[in-house]
Amino acid sequence: MSIITITRGSYSRGEEVAETVARRLGFRCISRETLLTVSEEFNIPEIEHFLSFEKGPTRLELTSSQKEKCLAYVQLVLLRDFQKDDVVHHGVAGHFFVRGIEHGLKALIIEDIEDRMRISMELEGLSRKDALISLKRSDEPIIEWGRHLYGVHPWDSKLYDLVIHTKQIPVDFAADMICRAVELESFQTTPRSQQTLDNLLLAAEVKWALIDLNPHAEVSCLDGLVTVKTVLETVSSKSQEERDKLADQVRKITRKIPGVKEVNIDVALYPIGEAFQFREHSH
């Protein structure tokens, strides 16, 4: 069948649309709460703070390694769920992880700012001014994350297959539009689209397996051929020996993962003391 991601902002009806779509299609519905529930198995105490999106990447009080670990976790759990098909995800990042997957329908729900303010005022008991301030505060970190990780505004219409403005379109009609769109042949699972998803998931499995050894490793996969690119900071005269040791550790860990047929490893050397910045990702 298909994967549906519904991107929404705070105080919008995107969650209601997602739940309606899932109910009509008989799909599973997952969200941030799903990620938090599953996280108990992975022992990531910082994940709740990370997934709150209350702060952008530059203000988040986590080390670059912790951020990498959180991102690797989110990617792994979402792709595992997406591989099962028949799923609706609602939140702010799901669409980034289905890019390139042909049977992934990406929908954006846009809510009029006045309506979002009204909902905020009703739910939180805020004044109009405070509601506007609250919305800006909740949106800014999400926008910063999108630009930091992917170089784009997270609500850029070019990222989506379907953009629905709920000012003029009620929830039921919005859900109906998504249900009809996902029935199109172009959003049905094919062997090629499934292989693309399988490649992404295997890369995510390897990334997670390596997260404690080398959290900044970049992993890609093509039909069982896994490529791992990483760096080693050193000033030692035995830098080649250290590089070979790291490559051997990466190879041993990676080969244990089901589905891995071959491993290519590229270890670059960096002078110790050079700050390793939390890099942009292209998932």
C-alpha cells in the first residue's frame, strides 16, 4: 500500500486530519508520542528534550554526539514503521525521511495564523498578543531545524505532493483529498520503491549500530552494499594504524547486521583539536 506523512504546525488541525485519514484507510497512525514510547527500549534520556522542538539546533543543550544519536534514533524508528506500509505519520519531520520513496505521499496542512491564534487562546487562556508570541516561539525552532539539517524551510511547498489550507477546506474534506490522492497508482508500493526504502532502513540500522563507536559516521546503502564514511582525529605518528583499527571495528560491527552483503569504509584523518561541528544531513 502506501506511506503518508502529514506535516503540521502547532495549534493546527493536522493531527485531526491525520487521525481521520488513518481511520478511513485502516492505517496505523504514528507521531512524536510513538517515538517517545519506543525510546524506552533505546535508553536515550535526552530524546524527549530533543523531540520537544522547543529550541533550534544552535540553542539545544546537547553535545553534537547526542544530537547525532537522537537523529539516528528518529530516522531508524520512523523507517522501521514506514517499511511496514499502511501508516500515517503526523508531525514536523516525517516528510524528510520519505524523500525518494515513490510510495510516500507527503502532505502539508496549512492553518491560517488567525485560526492558530484562536485555538491557542482557547486552549491556553492566552491574550491575542501572547498567543502570537507563543506561535512564533514554537515555529522558530522548527524552521531552524529544517534549514540547519536540510537547507530548506520545512514548510516549503516544493517538498510536498499535496498542500491543503484548512481555512477553506474542512477536516473531513482535507482527509478525503489525501485518501483519494494516495489511491493513485504513483503512490502504490512497487519493487523499486520498496528497495529504496529497504536501502534507507539498512543504512539507518548500520548508523545506529555505529552510533556509540563513531556518532558522526555517514552511512549509505545500495542493495546490501554499505558505504561508511567517517573521520578520525589524531596527532599520533601511528595515524595509519589508528585508521586501520577504526575501519576494522566499523567493519566487524556492520557485517553483523542482517542484509549487509559488503562494506566499503572511508576513514579521513583530521588534526586533533579541530572542532567537529554538528553537520547538515541529507537523509
